[in-house]
Amino acid sequence: MIDFIEILKVVFLGIVEGITEWLPISSTGHMLIVDEFLQLKSSEAFKELFFVVIQLGAILAVVLLFWNKMFPFQWKDKTKPVVKKETFSLWFKVVVACIPGAVVTLLYDDYVEAHLKTPVVIAIALIFYGILFILIETWNKKRTPKIEKLTDITYKTALMIGLFQVLSIIPGTSRSGATIIGALVIGVSRVAASEFTFFLAVPVMFGLSAIKILKFGQALTGNEIILLLIGMVVAFLVSVAVIKFLMSYIRKHDFKLFGWYRIAIGIVVLLVMYVF
């Protein structure tokens, strides 16, 4: 029998994941901070798996909302699929962008898990990248984006964004935050940067989830599987609303608000750790 309190904790974590996965404020960082104060009564192995695999729910929300842009085939009649060359090309660019992060994750993931997933590291990363968002957006006021549309992203641009994504291995950085910052710096518009981040998230999160499931999945109990599924469903539902909000928001606003939020939450964490 699953403890009802544990279900409530998982639902809350699913809400946190759904909100923070797509906003550039670090979903993993928020999940780990919440876990410090609202801990699951599970093994460390399960929690390590949970905090990664729950993100699959959020990824499925992206697939649902961007299916027409992501699926590389189109049926003009019932029998003949037409290949959308631009979509295939975009996926190849996504693969190129994934390579740096995949290499670094395979080499250093165990070290990060053992030494860097702490509230202090997360808080510092939240504050540092919050300041970066504010500085970059202030700088961007005087610039015109070189790349306005998702389809205008080149292989070189994709690789450069992928190099920025490597920064997200540090907890609290934010995968979406790192890729958006990188894209803005090299002249990609906010909308194109966000959409490319959505594309990039699909193979990245499926890959990370596969690694964690292969590593810990066989040891899961029936109750743990149910908790994981509940978290994924909640993350999916919340993500659908958050993605729609973000795409509407960035057409009229910049990312400074998220920068200020990161700084504020990072300071709160440090105060809780060292003052209260």
C-alpha cells in the first residue's frame, strides 16, 4: 500500500518539474531543493532515477504540442508519405548539438551525482546564471537577431548551442537556461532559441532516462513504479500549460524576469542553509 503522503509529495514534485523544466530556472535544481525539505521515503537510487525519468512526462508534452514541427513525414493521401526535408535537417542539427553534452555526461555524470548535487552548488548556479540572463538581455537590446526562425539555424550554430548545453551538467544551471543563453549570445531570436531548446530536450532526456533506467530500473518495486508514473503524468499536464505560456510570453518580453527569479531563489536557499 502506497503512503498517501508520498503520493502528495510526488504530485507536488511533478508540478515543480512541469513548471521548471521549460522555464530557464533549473528543474533539477528546484527538485533537489524541494527534496531537501520534503524528502521522499525512498532509496537514494530511486530518487536519482526519479528526478531524471519524471522529466519524460514533460518531454511528452513538447512532442504533443510541437508534433507538426517535429515529425519529419507528412501524408498527402492515405498511402504516400512525403518527407519534410527541413525537419530531417533540423533533427540532424539537434544530433550535432547533443554530442558535446553526451560526451561530458558519460564522462562526469557519476562525479556530479556524488559531489555537486548540493543546495549550495545549486544556489550559486542559480544566482550566477540569473545575473548572466540579465546582462545578456540588457546587451541584446542593442542587437538585432541574426537568426529569426528555427529553420535558419545552421550546423555551426547548433554545435555552438550544444557546447553551451554542456554547462547544464552543473546542478542549478538549467539545461534550457544554458542553451537559451548560448543561443542569445550567438544571435538567435528568443522564439527560435526556445523552440530549438524544445527539440534538443527530446533526445537528451530520452537518453538520460535510458541511462538511469538501465542503471537502476531492474531494482524498482511496484510502488516505486506507480509513484514514478504519477509524477510523469502530473509533469506532462503541467508542462502543456507552461510551454503555451512561455511561447506567448517571450513574443512580448525578454528573459530578465527569470534572471531575477533565479537570483532571488538562490539567495533564499543560501539564507536557509546558513542563517536560519
